[in-house]
Amino acid sequence: MNKKSTIVKISLLLSFILLLGGCIAENNLAIERENKVERENSDIVVNLPGPAELIQGDTGFLNGVNMALEEINQEGLLQGRKIRVEIKDDQGSFIEGMTVAQNIASDLDVVAVIGHWHSEITLPAAAIYEKAGVLMFSPIVSNAQLTNKGYKYVFQNIAGDEEIAKKMVTYAKEQGYKKLAIYYEDNSYGRELADAIENAAGEINLSIIDRVSTFANGKEKARALAKWQALDCQGVLVAVSVAQAVETIRNVKAYNSAMPVIGSDSLDVADLAGQLGVNAEGVAMVSLYNPSKKNTESEIFFQKYKNKFGQEPNIWAIQGYDSLKLLAFAIEQAGSAAPSKIAEVLRNLKEWQGVVDKVGFDQQGRQTGRQIFIKTFQNGQFEYVVEK
């Protein structure tokens, strides 16, 4: 690590410590927030922190949120109160993310947040929201550290890394692969998921012959690929963000065009196959929903969404929609917009019908009842693997 990089990392760490320290000193915010939202009858403010470019882009997430918002506000909550949604741009930056989180925590009108989008921002931001008594839904970040700290206000409404990793390695074993490599992105998301994959592989006696992060240069890439060949690597388990997915898969396919690649749900975006071209063939990935597994609720949602936006919803549109609808349900059940009362309802929730599944939460704030699928790109289109 060079000197400049070290200074930058130290500066970031010190900035976060100062921000978090300020929040801890202001832990009376939780009490003040409760009193304010109970006393007043104004809009229930929900913030969407994350990169505005992604939230407002073609991910479908904001479409889902806005569709839910329209439905909720047509009837109102708690005898007429409405939800007001505000996007807070953290630019995908640690420092900006901490500033956004601190500003949200200091705003007593904010009842809940749905975000952030990156593990390295979400994890420390969760500590800030917890101290300030802001309810947090995390529908994007699957990092297991989010729910192992005993938080009261933090809920992870997406499948966790352990579940995703188990699905990846189980599929690999079902395909007859015995020797696998892990290619991960060197950030909190990639490292945590790679750890979960390695642990899950060990539990079913799959051999991890190598574990590498993003190749720094051509020589490093060549060295790793030569090692895979020498050790008879039969597949590569990928733990990278969608931003790194195309380059990662191209690197693997350049080494061996027939090499199986198995990715996490972060690869499950509409344009990935188009970006990959011929390299998409045979790529498998975890998916959090299967369009063929529809129920009455999903049929209604899909039709409404298509009528409104002119396209089929993806998983991130569903995540946005379900997050706000679930929050509204919990507010009604609590009979209050106070975050502590909403959190109590969620902590004891066993079955709530979302678009796809009936879900609940355990005492750690992890979502339960979620189905996970594998889909593969075959003959120019994605096909869902039939569950055994």
C-alpha cells in the first residue's frame, strides 16, 4: 500500500470515528424522535439513502417504491397520514455516506430509511441509525454483519450471505464439480461473501483450490489462471458487485471459454447478458425470484407494474415495492409511526405476504421465508434450474 493510499484510509477512518462519536453523544435523539412522531400528525418521512445514479437509474428500485407510495397514500395511514419519500445521495462514497447518515439521524422527522446500497457504507451507517432510533430496512446489502450486533432498529429484508453462498455451492455440487476457485471483489461485500462461500463449501466437502481478489495486472492474472489449470479447477464462484461482473467473467472465459461461472444475486440485472455477449453462455447465478412461481399477489403486482411502466418488474423493483409496503403494514399494526413500536411489530412478524413470498423476521432482524433460485444462461436466454 502506498503512502497516499494509507493517508486517505486513515483520514476516512478518523472522519467516521468523529461522526459516529457525535451520534453516540446524541443518543437522546431516539427519545426525541419517538415523542415528535407520536405527538404530531404530519407526513411520515422515509429516506432512501444510496447513490442517486442507481436509485434513479434503470435498476427498477425507485419504480417499485413509487408504485407502493402511490397505493399507500391513496388510503393514508393512521387515519389519514401519508408517507413522504426523499432520496439522499451518498454517491457510493464512504465519507459522503457517513455525512448523509449523520444528517438523516439528526432529522427528527425521519422515521425510517430504506438503504444504503454498499456494504462499506451500510454497516457503519446502521450503527448511526441504531443510536438515533431510526428504523432501517436493508433490501440491497446481504452482509451478515448487519444482523449480528443485536440491533433493535435494523432489519435485513434480503437473503443473507450465508443463504446465498449455500445456494451457490449446492448448485456446484449438483453439477458434479469438486474443485472450485473463488474470485472476489476486495471490499466488505466481496470478502464477507467469499468467507461464506468457503464455509459453505467446506460443509459439503467441496474443495476450494484457490481464492483470489481482483487481478492487479496481467502477470497476476496469468499466474492465477495457470494455477487453476494445474489444479484442475472445475468452476469459479464469483463474489463481486455488478460493476465488476462483466470484467470478472470475461477474465475467466478468456482463460477457458467453457469454464463454469457461478455468481451471487448481485449479477442478477437485466443487461448483464447483453454486456457479456458470447461470454454469458453457461453463466449461472443466484436469483431472489422466479417469474414462473407466481401467486395471486404477484400476478396483480406484475400486471399493475407493466401497465404503469411498460415493462416487466425485476427483483429490485420488487424489493423497492415490498420494502415500503412492509413498512406501511408495520406502522398500521403498531398503530404508531414511532420507530420502536414499528420495530417491535417487525421483530415478531412471522408471515407477511410480499410480492413473491410470505416473509417474517427473526430476533436478529434477518428476514425469514425467502425462496432462492438459480438461473443459467443457455442458448441465448436465462432458464431457471428445476429444484430437486
